[in-house]
Amino acid sequence: MKPLNVFDYRKLAKKRLPRGMFEYIDRGTEDEVLLGQIRHVLNSIKLNQYVLNDVSDPDVSATVFGEKITIPAIIAPTAVAGLVWHDGEVQVARAARNFGIPFCVATQSMTSMEQIAERAAGANLWFQLYVFEDRNLTRDLLRRAKDLGIRNLLLTADTARSPKKEWNTRNGFGIPIKPSLQGAMDVVMHPRWLTTVLLRYILTTGVPTYAHYPPEYRTKITRASIWDNVKLARRLTWEDAAEIRRLWEGNLVIKGVMAKSDAEKALKLGADGIVVSCHGGRNLDSAPVSINVLPEIKDTVGSRMTVLADSGIRRGSDIVKYMAAGADAVLLGRATLYGAAADGERGAADVLAILRDEIDHCMAFTGQNSFDRISRASIWREG
Ligand SMILES: Cc1cc2nc3c(=O)[nH]c(=O)nc-3n(C[C@H](O)[C@H](O)[C@H](O)COP(=O)(O)O)c2cc1C
């Protein structure tokens, strides 16, 4: 049956991927309280409905950092997207390019930024930075991104620890993947993934690795140990962010800002933007839902910097709600990953087309014909 929405793609992804891999993508941390709340909050936001406006051809595009994009969305950095489909990062980057939105390359991707730039030529690439313990390696990544002409850098600031993903531990799944009987059984039960993804890598480029790790530290993802130098920095402070600001000439966007005071600090250090993000419910289970803190953050810094936001977007109407709450654009994490896990580039492209269509419907039903007309006043309030 043809998938009609992101939830259908999620079901297909669940069938196709080994359980450990699917749950790595899909689930949250600890009690997964936040994961449930994100969807609950998005579902409970209601939009005002106005009638008899000309909504024959709504303009669903947006402009971010001076660039016009097809819908106000950027593909979020997602570590190991390359494992949901062979060459997953390139596939999703091509889908994003053809659709007309940026693709953010993750530090922990399976395919290097150079490879993605070459094989998805013409894609609008951003780069997401996780800071390594060895800051020289981080500087090296910045240089590589600059050499490729990447202009927008997302500095992920909300991952001070490796999060407690208990499902992954129970499934025996982690990154790097540790060989286990449970893991091997899981893979054998999903022969399509085994042959079209894992074996295809092994027979062509070898066991997949974190492509951005320098060769001398690079660890195959099946090996348990990672050199200390390429562990993510345990101590990452505003001074580090200021240092990155000095080094990076393009736009600097700090990802994971959830407090007004932090948004002000980001502005003060000269960041060009922030991502208001509760990391899709994957880090702090007790965090607030990002769309709930977005309005006050927008009011504090929104006229002076770009405010992006993410978490939980599965419908075009969710994007409209984020825009109404103050986002300049959103990041899409799992939505396009589900598409790619189900059908590679085609699946990711279809998810984007579905979201655009749903935005169009939502705009038409609410009586608005462009995002310029969407604001806090678009959100229905009782009384
Ligand atoms: C499988 C997976 C891997 C992720 N890896 C990263 C990462 O390496 N760096 C990062 O900043 N965010 C990462 N994220 C978080 C996303 O960038 C984004 O904030 C989040 O997925 C948004 O929520 P959503 O998936 O509900 O759309 C990851 C998310 C997923 C689902």
C-alpha cells in the first residue's frame, strides 16, 4: 500500500530495519516522557480558521540566511543516516537538493562532507559540529567545511553526555555497534537490510565508519573502542563557542538552546542563529517541549537573529504551528529518515512532497496564503 504520510513511512521503516537500528532512530531516553509530550503538545495546538480568503495558490516557501527554500525546513543532522539505506546521507541530500531545501551533514555521518558534496552535487549543504576532545581535530573539520564552500554551521551544544537510551542497551545496540548474538540475530531476521545495506557496504567500501574522524583515529563502527581524542568533548563552554565564532566566518547557529538567557548569550557572542530544540526527545527526558519555549525565546532574540526550531514534526501542520510559534524555519529529523529507511532517495523525496502538500492544505484551511500571514495570532486560544 502506498504510504500516505510520515506515520506510514515510519511503519515501513520499522519493518525494514533491524529492531536495534529502528529503535535507535525512533525512540527517546529514560522513560520517554518527553517523546510522548512532544507529539501531545503539537496535537493540542489549534490553529484559527478563517474563510473566504483567496488561498488558491499559497506561497509555502521561506527565506533563511538570504536563501529562498521550498518550504521552511532544513534536513536535521542525524548521525548514522547512512545506515538506514546504502549511501543514506547522499540519498537524502539528493532528495533535499531536488526539493530545494538544505541538508545538514552530521559530524557523525557515515559519508564525508566531501563525498556528499561530490555525489549530491549542487545540494545546499550545512555542517553540524560536535566538538571533539582534541580541539585541533575540530578546527580541521571547520577548515574542511569552509574549503567546500559550506556557509552555515550548526554547533550542537545540548549533548554534554551520551544520553541514557535504555532501549538501545536492552537491544544490545549502540554506536559503535558492538558485535553480539542478539544483534546478529536481529540482522539475520532482516535480510533485505543485511544484503542491501550492510553487505553492500562491506563489499564496496568496507564496514561503515564515522567518515569525519581522521584516518589515524577512525574506528569501524563495529569496534567498541573509540580513541579519546575523538570522544565528544565533555567540557564544552561558552568560551569554546566564542572560539568557534572566531574561527568560523560563515553563519554560526547554536543548536539546543532552550532558555531565554542562553539565547541572549548566543546573541552576545555573535551567533547568527539558534535552534530551539529538545533534540527530538533524545537527550534530557525532563526538558520542556521545544515549541512551548519557542515564543518567549523568539520575543527575546528573534528580531536580531535567526530562530530555527525542531522536534516531533510529522505533519505539514506541525511546521505551520512552529512557524506560528515564532520559528523562521524548522529542522526535520526522523521524518525524512523514515522515508529514506523505507525507500532511499525516493522515500525521502516523497516525505518532503507529502509535507509540502500538507502545508498547502493547512494554509488553505486556515485561510492564509503565505507564511508572512502566520503568526502567534494564528494559534487559537480558548476564550
Ligand atoms: C537517529 C538520529 C540521530 C541524530 N543525530 C544527531 C547528531 O548527530 N547531531 C545533532 O545535533 N542532532 C542529532 N539528532 C537530532 C536531530 O538533529 C533533531 O534535533 C531531532 O531529530 C528533531 O526531532 P525529530 O526527529 O522528531 O524531527 C539526531 C536525531 C536522530 C533521530
